[in-house]
Amino acid sequence: MTQMLIIVPARGGSKRLPQKNLRPLAGRSLLAHTAEAVESAGLTAPVLLTTDDEAIAAEGQRLGWRVPFRRPAALATDTATTVEAVLHALDWFSGEQSRDPDVVMVLQPTSPFRGAACLRAAIAALQRRPEIDSVVAMTALHLPPARLFLAAADGVARPLLDGDGRRPIYVPNGALYLTRTKALRRESTLYAGAILPLVLDGARTVDIDTPSDWRLAEALITAGLPPEAGPFDPAPSTAAPVA
């Protein structure tokens, strides 16, 4: 059976929205929303929280997650990358287990509305497609390539891409990363190797980083979240579930 490790990165030093990971949204912290998605998806893989913050660590422990260390200060700065924190956590886990897990799922608490369906769909897609190294949650950008522009050195907007507009364009939304560990270690990125987009759309892709994002999340809860939906990867899976 494929072994999976779930890593939740949650540092405490957010400046745009202080202590966002612990702020109550609909009565629960963003960490608790992530825990609910994992539980609702029926995943039994260990969840490892990487944080530098004692209050966040305490919340993770309350949720039943593993919180065996505090993230080094060098990995908790504004310039430190998520993948650096993920690799640090992976090294700890692999040292404890004397082996790497087969796949790593990274769930950022700032995507509280992702739901359980996309977690299950990502796992099924990676099992079904052995040639794929990573599954990344993305949102369709409903613009043809010719309408994407880059500011040139002279300040003039120039087309970023050439194309006929018939191929969809996707942008990552931060809701989920699922990567084969060998590819993650080889390339030191959550966008490792051949990437399959897990296409999500609508309100469930909201990523909370600013006060405006928080107000939007509260408004969506007040209005009533739509059912979990998305094209995902529609082909049926016959693979065994990941533990």
C-alpha cells in the first residue's frame, strides 16, 4: 500500500493578517477547517504540522496532529519558501521512520473551503497516472493566451503568450499539492516533474492572506458555501486507497 504523509505548513509571523491560522472562521480556526477536510476525506495518513509558533503548535496537538518540533527561525521568515519547510519536515519524518513516504500531500490552512472531494480526487489521479509526478490544485483562467500581457522594460504591455486560445490556462490556487517524494527531493519543488492540474473553481478556491480575503470568506459563509464541485480528474479509479 502506498504510504502518504500530510504536511501542514503554518508559521506564526503573518504581517498582513496576524495570527490568521488561529483566527476563528465560523467558530473554528483555519487549522481546524483543514483537519475537517482530512477527516471527511477518510484519510488515515499521519498529519505533520510544521510551525514556529507555540499557540499554533498547541492547536495542532489539540487536533491530533503530530507536532514534534518547532520550525527553525531561518525557515519562518517572510522570504523562506514553503518547500523549504516541507523538506525540513519530511527529513524529520523520514529520520523517525527510517524511510521516506511514497507521496507527500501539502495542505495550507489558508484554503479552508477546499473540502474533502478534491483530496480524494488528487490521490485517485496520482494512483491512476504513474507517469505523473505531482497533482496541483489549480483554477482555470478564462482568458485566451493572447490576452495575457507582461510589462516590458519600456513599460509597454506585450502579449505573454502566443496561441490560438483553444487550450485552457490554469493558475495554482494553493489548495492542495500532492507530490511523489522522489520527485520532490529530486527537484526541491512542489511543482515537481510532470504536473497534473486538479481543476477547482469558484468559492472553494479562496486563499486567505489579507483582511480582504478574510471578509470574503466570512461573506461566503454567511451566503452559504456551494456544494463541493470541480472537474477534478473525471476518469474512474480502480487503485487501492492511500493510507
